[in-house]
Amino acid sequence: MKLDYLIDTNIFISLMNEELDEPIPEDVIGYSIITAIELLSFNRLNQEEETIIQNSLKTLEQIILTASIAEKTIQLRRQYRLKVPDAIVCATAWECECILLTNDKQLANINEIQVISLKTKS
């Protein structure tokens, strides 16, 4: 399946907390497996929140870590000195040739991908 967008963890959290001031695009949206790991491993997550996250993730396309994404992750970490989760998310967007939805300003400087940030409520 061809993705239009990949949602980063920070956008997903803003969406769940109703903090976005503009809508998520209505196209085909996916998420990196690292986003699921980050969201579901929060130590203060209660059962209701976990269920909401899992149900929301089911509406999106999950992108697993492949050898090609791993290679791109290595390249991005070397070139941009990214943290492993950020590098995996960027590499996933690069591999899928889709736009990364993120509010992480550091990721806007990655030349290999296109990034869109979404406004949040002040």
C-alpha cells in the first residue's frame, strides 16, 4: 500500500490529547512500529488509554522495521546524529516515500524526507 503520510509519535500524542489546532490529512496514513512502542510503553498508561491508543492505531497502516529501513536508519544517524527512534521514524518515511507529520523541529532539517508540522493550541 502506498502511504501519503507517516505520523510521528508527538503528533499522535497531540491528537489524542486534543491539542492540534488543525486536522490530520484525510489521506492514507501510516505509523512506524517505533511509534507504537513509544506510545504503549509509557509507564503511567492505564488500561483505558492503552485501549484507545490500540484502537486508534488499528485505523492506520503499521510499517514494520525492514532491512532497508534499518540501513536508512544507520545513514540518518550518522549524518544527522539523530536518536534511534527519530532515525527509525525518518527512515520509515524515506523508505515509504511519504510525508512525515511531526512537530519535532530537528526532523524538519532532514533532506531525505518531506516534513509537515501541524499547529497546536497554545
